[in-house]
Amino acid sequence: MAKTQKSISDEICDYLKKQKLSPIPVQTLNEDMETTRYFGGDLKEFIAAAKTLGAKGIFVETLYLEEDEFYYDSGMDDEEYMALYGNEECCDGECKCGKCEGKKSSKKTKEEDDSDVDGVYFEPEDLDGLDLTLLKPQMAKYLDRVGEACGARLTVPGVDHLEVEIFADWYDDFAELVDEASEAIEIDPTDALRQAQAIFEAEEAELAKAEDKSVKKIAAHPPKKSKKK
């Protein structure tokens, strides 16, 4: 029987036991109702801090790679977006109604227009949901790991929770690619969209080419007719 490989969460729990601390599996149901202090050190330093605080056990929440992480998230929800840009065209960029204060002007210079995609100006928030693998194709190799344990969130119980997140090495590599793709969007969303479109069109062309070859191969070798005596 093949030996089952331990996840990063299992390895952390084993380490906690060696440090005479009891790992207690938990799930976070409502983060808004918790008072959390985020620890800035590594696992060993966290254990030392937990012992200093008199902890007898540690909450351990397993973290998993989620499909949503492959798509851009500006962090701005619909309400924030409408509050910021909702009235941007009501006064043509020059506030006359008193409702546009703090809103982004819709007027652009000719230079800005020349850099737009089809004459449309983009903000990072407009690219929410963009497939980041179109900017960082290397990310695609992690798609098979969706649903796999990638780390653990450790919490020292108490009125104020001391918390740290520890991740597997492979997830750190993945997260670095996510950060690079997200940074490219935030620096120049219009250029990032151009790159994504170019890669998407290239992939579609390759797929069409492969399908065309497959059809030709089938057509070139029709089934043999049986010979009648």
C-alpha cells in the first residue's frame, strides 16, 4: 500500500505536539465577530509567543487552494464601485450638482484616449474576474491542486486572538505569480487587458489549428470497405 503524503496542516499539527501544545481543528464561520492580532514572525516564533501567553492548545484551521484565486480581485465590492464611479458622467466630469465630489472625472486627455483599448479607459476594478492565467500562463499548472490543502491558520485562543498563517512552499510560489499578475493589472489595466486578449486569441488559434489537423487526419484515412467474394 502506498504511503499517504502528509499535508502541510498535518505536518504543523505534528510539530505542535512535539512542542507540547495540543492542535485543535477549527473553522472560521464569521471573521467579523473576532478580535484578531496577526503575528508577523515564523512558526517557531509563534510557538514561543503562544507559550509566553500561557496557551495549552492551538486552534488549527486547514486552508485550501480555491478556484477563485485564479481570477483577479481588486478588493472593491459593487457598493464601493458605485459610490466611487456611479455618478461620473452626470456632470460630464465637471461637478455642477454637488453629488460628484470625490468621484473620478470621466474626462480624459487625447494621450489617455490613444492608450485605451477601443477607446475605452479601464480601472483595475473593471478587470475584476479576469483569468490571471492569461497574464501568467505558469499558473495553469496549479489548477490540478484546486481543493488541495495549501496551508493552515493557527490561532492562540483568548479574548484577543493571536493568529498566523503558514503555507506550503508550492503555494508560496503560486501566490507570487498571483501578486505579479495583479500588480501588472494595477499598474496599467489597459495594457494588461491587451496582453490577456492576445494570449487568449493565440490559445484559441492553436486549438482551432489542432482541431483542423485532427479532422484532416480522419479524412485522410477513411474506413476500409470489406471485400466481397
